[in-house]
Amino acid sequence: MKRRRQLNKKTRSVQAKPVRNRTHKFIAGLLSAIIPGLGHIYLRLYMRGLTFMLLVLLDLSAVLYFSSIGIQINVPLLILLALCIPVIYFYNVYDVLQSADWVMMRRRRAVTQATSDKPINNERSTRDAMMVWERGISFGLLLIVGGSLMVLFFRKPRWFQELLAMYGGYSFAVLMIVGGLLLFGREFWVMLNKKKM
């Protein structure tokens, strides 16, 4: 009897706090519009937010680097890098709005699970299940490579300038081909796994 009263009090307190979806979505979108990645951090998607911040900073530092050195091949690269800034910016705003819906849906599910008679999972496991995609070494590698490139862009070592002058176009093309192959391989792998199920 005592336990039932505690559960009723708990469900009343949970039902008294509705999840405000629109407010959080608006604030997250506004923060991402001001500083890319800040809306993700507001939604507690830290790695995604830091990734967007790093991408914008890396792109800006690359634009500054390639505009300050006197290589003739840098005009198309400057245009490409300059066009990447609004692409990253608008994708960031789009992604934070989609992520806000996802986060609010997960929070609503946690609230409805708390009001049902099912056994309640502890808060830590719910949060871990929500952030399962943020695990792995890819974020660490992104930080290492991005930080190294930013150091090279700002220090401007002579060997780096000569390397870019001789092999800049080829290395960029090879990098894009490898990236495309990785994305194709990932999609192919997902398609094979869906067929097995």
C-alpha cells in the first residue's frame, strides 16, 4: 500500500512537468545560428557540437592560410573552402533541429516509462543508450587531425608550403576519392546487414 502511494506521488510529479518541445528546439536552433555547434552542446550532444565547431574553425583557418600564401593553384581551392562555410553552417542548423526532435522524443519516452507499471531503467543506462553513436575513436582522430592541421596552417612551415605547391591538387583529389569509397563501403555494409536480417 505504501509503495503504491509512493508510485502515485511519483507519477503525479512526473506528469506535472510536461516536456516543452518547442522551447528547447527554438533555443537550440537559435544557439546554433549564433555559433555553430552550440545548439548541440545545449542538447547535451557534446561530440557533435564540438565537431561542428572544429569543422568551422578548421575551414576558416584553411581559408586564411591559402589566401595568405602565394601559390597560384589556390584560387579554386579558396572558392571551394569558402563555399564549405555556409554548407557547414546551414547543415549545423538543420541537424540541431532534427536532433532536438530526437532528444525530445527520447525524453518523452523516458517520462512515459516512468509513469507506466513497467520496471524503470536507471537514468544512466537511458542516457548511454541515447548517446551510443558518440562512442568510438573517430572523434578523437578528428580532434588530432584537425588540431594538427590548424597548427600547420598557422605556423606555415616551409616544407608544408612546398608539399602543397607540388602535390596539393593530387592529394585533395585522392582525399576526396578515399572519402567517397569509405562512404560507399559503409552504405554497402549497411545494405548487406539489412539483407541478412
